[in-house]
Amino acid sequence: MLRIASVFLLSACLMAWPTCVRSQDLRKPFTVADSIGTTHALYTESNDPVLISPNRKKFLVLLEWGDLARNGSWVELLLGSTRSIEAASRAHVVARLFSKSTVRASDLIKNVRWLADNERITFLWDDGKQYARIVSVNTETRRIDTLLQHSTPIVKYDISQDGQTIIFLAQSPRNTPRDAELDRMGFAVTDQPLRSILRGDFDGWTSGSRYETFVVSRPGKQPRRIREPSRVWSTPPELLQLSPNAHYALLVRPAEEIPQSWDAYSEHVFKDLYLPAAREDSTAPNYIRQYFIVDITRGIIQPLWNAPENPLGDVVWSRDSQRVVIGPTFLPVLRTDDVGRSGRAVAEVDVISGQFDCLPVPPSPGSYYRPVRWSDDGILEVARELEGSPKGTSFLFKKLNGKWNKIEEEARATRSLLGVRIELRQDPNTPPALYAVNENGADQLIRELNPRLQKEVTLGHVEPVHWSGGDGRSWTGLLYYPVHYHSGQSYPLVVQTHGYSTQEFSPDGSFTTVFAAQELANRDIAVLQIGGPDSGIEDIVATPSEPRVYMSGFEGGINHFLELGLAEPGKIGIIGFSRTGWLVEYMITHSSIVLAAAEVADNIDAGYFQYVMDSDENRAFDENGNGSRPFGKGVEMWARMAPGFNADRVQTPLRMEVDSGPIDEILTAWEMFSNLRHLRKPVELFVIPDIQHGVHILQNPGQRLASQGGTVDWFCFWLKGEEDPDPQKTGQYIRWHQLKNLLK
């Protein structure tokens, strides 16, 4: 039935296509440069692009776009009134900032806060010239002030409503004298990570592995360090949130102890990946984190309760600063049920005693619940989040007679009291625009973020599509049609992996590293943007089934469009990024379908070389993904599963890319690259510009142009035989023709 539905949708689309093509004749093709210059609304920590002032009378939206000529990015702070939709439509820019930083877009400006005076906004700003600093903007006078700088990078902060108390997390400093001493005297390698040694940090220090917590009681005073255990962090800080009265703060940090009772938790990743690594060496870094309460006055820190953190969890404070609501979350083992053991509960927790009450959220497989806001009248908004959706359905709860209850009438009343709301409207075919909507449903345009996109450039039509994998699982994705699609004609097809959204305008696909959906569609290449199977993904993550299931889905999608006549046989490509790079490498080493070209970027590969370089907490992923440890009889399993051990089976030209810096990250790609090169297979390993400051999700215009532009050139070369006449790319095509000769 799904296949029949896809055929119907395809036929309907083709009926309207000639008009669409004629209307686009005067427009220019959408390019990587156009994508870099596209304006995006930056989402806040609450997963919402709109920040409402405390008195509900103003709104703020952060806008970001790249400037290729200056090789940097602009950020605008757009301010408006919620008094009426007419007033909202007169929103204006109160600050425009420029950054040369190479951090990802969401890290240019973050932790944005309104202060209680409804005039000042504070945020962590990275201009690329110095360490990120805490900045304030007065929306009335437009004055910009630096509130706090630190001697090491600040990675997260929060500020009290009166602006007097600041708590922040900063990287621990390098011990340069100690490294110099070890270099002079020699040193023994014990638990130091390989990468830290290669970077000259012989004592084991690595950027992002150690953090310190500080409090500033008044702007201008010296920071006071919080007494806390010294632990190595395996992930950057996720949460730091002050209570409304600024007496406490809630943060997430590595768990100090892993009690035996935590073995009862049932969630797959925690139970099968995080826990075994932590049990093997309790003193070594691991991925298990915990909520901690900071007592600001006393300067001490302690666990909130006896339960680990779910990385998906969000937190809201009560107005009296005595309680928090957390969700989704694990619950203390001795006082929970299956929902709490699986990490899917939503609970109100007393920050002093750790006692908790659960909210009666309805069961919802494939989704989770997170708290959004807790109003003065005690009404708690909880959102149900679904995969592929930037904003979920909201439910309201209120505590009556000591028990949380889901409410209905209050929900409608609360919504009516909000007056004008601000919406960011978009879909896969419609660039984002801001609208003001009143309580009667009347709306007014505030701003089109990219008015030129639909007037000056061509965009391929995008629509949801469905198919079945070879194993019978259902899959869904987005198909970006070639701009000049004609009925009865077949086109090259590129499969882009790592997720999709049916509610967002995503011209590149799921990420700005390597993916280039509309750019390829404008070269008359169809693009299939996919995530995972429609259901059951939680059960296969980091198991030998994961690459098999994904390969089956990739093959099913390719065969589906070959059967429809849209995809041209022998002209199929695929792209993997990060985790899906492993899945793509698995496909080109295990599938019976021979692809015309493939590309992977900044990816894991479940290979032996990455395994021996990794710390223990990361090795668990490779061991589970390959079904064993690579010792003794387990080597046989690795020989069958790991792409690096099957490089001899590759028949597809492969472009590999390294995006995260510094340069020693090239070692993550070395096993597959060196094996293919040794076997005289067509492979290229590309290192992006300024790799010493490279990041996983690219934002810097020059880096994006090299990455995404490389994607367009690679697939046009292998799928269409086309070459960019730009003389600066002559060397690139000389290399690729040499690779093509290896296939003869």
C-alpha cells in the first residue's frame, strides 16, 4: 500500500511540473553559496526560536546567516511587541553582531536570558577573537556590555533575574609547566588518552575533558570556585540552571559513584553501553551523568537524588525555588516502575530531600515528554516530543490535593490569556517566516527571513515518500526532486542519511556538514533524505543489527525509486555523516548493490584502528556494534562486520572528509583510507580548511563551501560526468580522473 501511495503522489506531482519548470526559467540555480547566505532562526534551550520577556509584552528572535565574502557569520537580535499583531509586525533589530568563530551556529550565541527589568538580555557570545564571554544588550538603549570574561573558555552559564548572580562552567586550564617537565624528564603512559599525548598534553589533559564551576555574586567581583569532585568529563556540560531566588543551581556532571542498584535500569544504551564500561573501571571516564544541586551560599555541590540522568531530559524550577520538574528521566530504582527504569518518567523533585512525585503522562511509544514552563498559578506545561518534529504537542498539569492531574479547561483559558503569539512558519518547500497570531486566529507577517529564495533561485520540490526495506520494515524520508524534472525521465539519485524533518525548511538536508540536497537537486540530481526505520530503532542501536537494518533500508529506497523509473540505474550515490558514516561504509563493503559514488564525513566506522585509539567508554560502542570484542574468537565476528576489514570488497569511489579539529582527528579516517589506497581503490581523504579549528557541524562559510561544495563536485563528476570549469579546481579533477583510471 505504501508503494502504491508513493506512485500516486509521484504522478500527481508530475501533472503540475511543466508549469513549475516554466516559472523557474528566469531564476538562477541554488548553490552552496546561497545556502551559506540563508538566514536561520536559532533555537533556544527550550527548543523554541521565540523568547518572551518576563512581563509577556516583548519577544526576541535570534537570526543567523553566513557572510562568504568576510568568511564569518552575522547574528541579529530581532525585538518586537506582543501588544497586538500590528505592533508585532513592526519588530526591529536591536543588535547586529559579527563573528569569525568556527564553532557551530548554535554555539555562536547561546544561553540567552531576559532579565527581570524586561529591557536587558544576556547571552554567551563567541566572536572568534577571544574566548566566549557573557554579554548584555539593553534593548532600549541598544548598549552592549561585557559582563564577564574568564581566563579559559566559558561553556555554559546562567544569571539571576536581577542580573546580580552569575554561575558558569569553564574549561580547566592546561598545566603547561607540568607538560614541560614531563617532556624534559620523560613520562610513563598510564591512563592518558592517545590524542592528548599527540597534542603535547602529556599529563592527559584534553580540551573538553575537565570543567570547573564558578559563582560571581555581583558583576565586577572575582569569581568564586565551587568545591566539587575532580572528574574527567566524557561529554561537554549539558545543563546549568539557577533557581529563581538564585540560592541554588541545578547542573549535570559525571556521576561520582555507580551503585549496584543501577544495574536494574532497562534502557538499552544505558544498560548495554554506558554501564558495562563504568563497571569495568569505576575510576575511568564514562558516559553516566547525574543531576547535582549547587548551594550557592555555601559553595558546595551534592547529587540531587540517587538516579542517573537521561541526556534527553529538560528541567524547570518552581517559583519558590524548592522543587524542579525533570523529564524524561530515570527514577531512583527502589521507588520506581518500568517507566522510571526505562528513563521515560516525568517527576517533580524536592531539591533538598530528593523526594519526588511522578506526573501521569500518558504512554506514548516512540516519543518522550519534557517540561516546558511552570507558571505562577502552578500550571505546568509538558511537551511530547516526536522524532523529526521541532515542536511537540503540549499538555498541561496542575497539582491538586497533593497529586498531579492533567487539565483541559485551564489549557484553553491559559492559551487565551497569552494574547499575541509569535510563530515561525516553514515546511520543506517554504522558507521560514515569522508571524504574529492573535487570540482569534488572525495573523500578520512580521518578516520573511529569506524573501529572495522563492523569487531569485530555483528550488527542487520536496515531499515525503515511503518504502519498505528488504527485511519488511517501513521507512519514510523526504525526496528532493530535480529542479527540471520531466515525466518519464530518470535521474541520478543521491541518498543523504542522518534524519529529516517534515516541518522545517532544510535546503541542505539534516546538517550543514557535507550534505547538499537542494544544491544537488539544482544540478538535476534527485536526493532522498532519510533517517531510520519508522519504528523499532531503539532496539537496534549499537548492535550488529543496526548496520544490517540500515543497509536493508538504503537498498529498499534505492530499489523503490529504480522501480518507479525516477532513479537512473548505475547512477546512485550515498552520503554518511558522523554515526551514519559507519552505516554507509558498511553498505559499500557488504551490499550487493554497487554504487557509483559514496561520501563519508567526520564519522565513526566501528573499525579496529578507531577502537584501539578510543578510551574505554567509547570502546563499548564498537564492541556492541560488531557483536564482540576483537580478541580470540571475537576476531571472526569483527572480520565479518567491521568495514575496515572488508575494504577489499569496496567497488565504489569513496570521498572521505575530516571536519573536526585539530589535525590528529585525521586518524579516525585512516584505517579505511589507507586500506583502500593500499588496495588501489578509488578513495580521497579531504581535510577542510583551518582544520585546527574545525568542528563537527560546520558553520564557518569557508569551511562549509569546501565541504558542501566538495559534495556537489564529487557527485556531479561520478554520476553525471560534469566538471566545474573554475580553474582553481583543476587539481581536484586531475586527482579524480586518476581515481577513475583505477576502475578500468
